[in-house]
Amino acid sequence: MINKIIFIGAGNLATHLGEAFLNAGKEILQVYSRTEKSASELAVKLNCSYTTDLEKLLSGADLYIISVADSAIEKIAEMLPFDNVLVAHTSGSTDIKVLKRKNLRPAVFYPLQTFSKNVEVNFYEVPLFLEASDNKDLERLKILAGLISSKVYSIDSQQRVMLHIAAVFACNFTNHMLYIAEYLLKQNNMDFEILKPLISETISKAGHIGPFKAQTGPAARNDKYIIELHSEILSNYENYQKFYNFITNSIISKYCYKKEEDK
Amino acid sequence: MINKIIFIGAGNLATHLGEAFLNAGKEILQVYSRTEKSASELAVKLNCSYTTDLEKLLSGADLYIISVADSAIEKIAEMLPFDNVLVAHTSGSTDIKVLKRKNLRPAVFYPLQTFSKNVEVNFYEVPLFLEASDNKDLERLKILAGLISSKVYSIDSQQRVMLHIAAVFACNFTNHMLYIAEYLLKQNNMDFEILKPLISETISKAGHIGPFKAQTGPAARNDKYIIELHSEILSNYENYQKFYNFITNSIISKYCYKKEEDK
């Protein structure tokens, strides 16, 4: 049973995850961060002690969660002053094997969500993707995960990095499309608000009938008349003409190719 | 008061719009389409007569709605066998002036939504964008529009084409991102379903704090380590490496530039 948890890293994810564990009745023993400000702020939120020195990490936690920049995970794991403890990183794109040194029991605890400071997240709806080298550890993590989320999955490192890439398309890139849409409206004295019903319906339809069938618009029907008009107008807006043409061509090729397949 | 309506064109939009007018107690007099099948099918749904010959359009309608391919609107308008009737097209990207010939009273009735066959739409949430050359006609259209939608706006042709372009980004391009995400998951034995909570949160957050502040992910923090990893993995997946790099670079440049501006 996992009861006592230590966080290594004090970013958005550690904050949201720590609060979820606390609400589920778990004890956060300690928070580590390189910077005292981050460490102390999170320690107050999680009602625990903090340190800025890895050497001073407390022993006796059932789980050490490494939630730092991906490129720093391996180094942090190397520096942990313990053997035979359960250590999970929270990264989508980092292989579990970076934790496989000495006698650590490596694991992954990856919540698939977009976390921003001061934006509350209903953790119960956040899918959690688990991996562990040891089956008993995996079971322990599943029980812990089930306390804070209704969606717990077990996938391997190769699937996880692809899930992360898919999430970049579905979340980060999608958000960038919305950013450009908002920018273009603003430049013409219109408010992002007027797009919201369309955006809701877009997401809802893709969810119900799948994104392929849900595709509409000038590119999907290869409407050269409109595409050329839009492209010409966008020549006055930063690099958005190139942007529009690039994605339009991707849709045209994908859509026509797929249509052929369907026949 | 607009009571009797004729539809020229029998596509998805005419179908959804016609049904909404019918439910609001309006009378559809007639449907025109080049093909008998489309015309007769819609006529059954809208409980009216149909024709495939523009010369046989009935006179006496309060509003003629031209809902055909953008490139055909002007030609259709030229062929209308009437003077001094209220004629509205439903296109986002077509200037009202293509209707300004003879003594037609030109107007635009543009519903901003993604319509697919057999997917029901709650018209009351669909924003309608109106334009008319004559102020009285605009008032008449506002009253009609208000019967079927809670969101009625008046914008000019220049704004409308930009709105359409913004909608292409927010709807069509966003849907394409979801398509690619689904494809990448499928290739690795995962289901699109697992992305849905992330997608919901992405849209919700962009709506609440705006897309600029809502941007997260490797590109937004210029995380070269992850970006290179993702890009390398995607070299095995069609042209998605190029795609990933293109949008990633757009986010990086936009995000850093904006950050500088904010200072």
C-alpha cells in the first residue's frame, strides 16, 4: 500500500497531483525543488516539509515522484541517495529505463492533461497511464491511481511516447489553431466568443463520428475557389498564408487518399 | 415580415436551415436543385414542391435563399427570373456584391457551423451573421434569424470572409489535428477515446483564459530535447515529421515573440 509520498520537482503537475493525493487521504512527506521559493510554496500547499538538497531527501516514503524537466530525470535518479525504493517519473516521452540504475524500483505515473497554474483540474477525469518494472509495484500504483482518477491505464514506454505525440497534436496544436483564429478575428474587430459554438460542435462531432468523417470545409471538398481567396487574403497576415496552405494541402491529400481507400 | 421562403440549393446547409425555419412556423414554398434526387428528397423533408429548372421558380416568396457552391452563387443570381425580391446567399466567403445586379435586394444569411449529413444540429446555438443592402431588409432578416437562433450578428462582407478563415483554423484545421492524433494512436494500438478528457480540457481552458495563455507543451516551452525526440519518431509516420516541425516552429516563434511583447 502506498501511503507516504515525496515529490521531487514542484511544478504545475506536482502541484495538481500532490493536491489530488492529499485529498485522497495520502500523506506528502516532503517536497524537493532546486529553488527555495518553489519548494516552500508547494510545501505549504501540501502541508509538508521541503528541501533544496537532494542529499537531504527523507527516507521511508512508499513512492518518490520525479516531476521535473524530461532532460533532468535521469540525472536526478542517479543522485537519489537510496536503494530499493519505488520511483516514478511523470513524463510522457521518457522511457522507464532511464530509472533503471542501482536498486531503484522504476515506474511511470503519467497523467494526460494540460496543466496551467491557477487553473483547476478535475483529476477524477484525468487519464493516468502507469508502467512499472515489477508487477507488484504496478498493482500498488493502480490502487493509488484509482483513488484519484476514474481512468487508469497500463501502457509501455513506446506507446506512451506516441500517446504524448498524439496529445501534442490534439491539445497543443489544436490550441495554436484557436490562437490564430482569435488573432485573425481581433484584427478585424471581432471577438473569439463568436467561434465558441462552432468549436464545441467540432469537438463533439469528432468525438461522435470520428475526425475523418467529421472533416468539412474548403480543403476537405478541395474547393480551389475558396482556398485561393483565403490564401490571398492571408498574405497580409504574418506567415499565415503559408500556414493555411500547408494544412490545407495536408487535408486535401489525406482526404482524397482516404476516400480512394474507402471505395 | 418574412413568411414564405424558397431554397435554391439542396445541400446540408439548406436541409438544416430549412428544417429550422419549418419548426419556427415558416412556410417553405419550393426547393430548387440541379439534380432531381436532391431536390425531391429535400422537398419531402420540407413539405414543399421542387423544381430542377430555375425558370420555374415560384414568384411570391418573401425570401430566396441561395445555398450553392460559392463559385456558382453569382451565376445563379444572374439567372433568377425576378426583380425586386429579397435574395440571400449563405456563404462565409462571398461578397454581398455578387448579388447586386438588376433589382434584386441582396442579403447574406451566414450560419457559422459545421454541417454534416445525418448529424443533428441545435440551431438555437448556431450564430447567424447577417448583411443586407437595405436597412429594412436587415431588420426583417434579424426577426427571422431570431426565431431560429439566440445568436444573431450583423457584420460586413470583409469581416465575414475573415470570420470564415478563422473558422477554417478553429474547426477544419483543429479537426485535422484530431485526425492525425487518432491515426498515430491507432498505429500503436490505442484508442482515440483516451484523448477525450484532454481535448475537452484544452477547449474549455482556451475558452476561459484565451488560447495564448492556454498554450502548453514542448513547443511553448521550447523544449528542444522532447521536440527532437518526437520529430525523430515521426519520421516513420507519413509526412507527419514535417507537419510536427512546421507547427512546432510556428508556436515557438509566436510564443517567444509574444512573451517579449508582454514584458
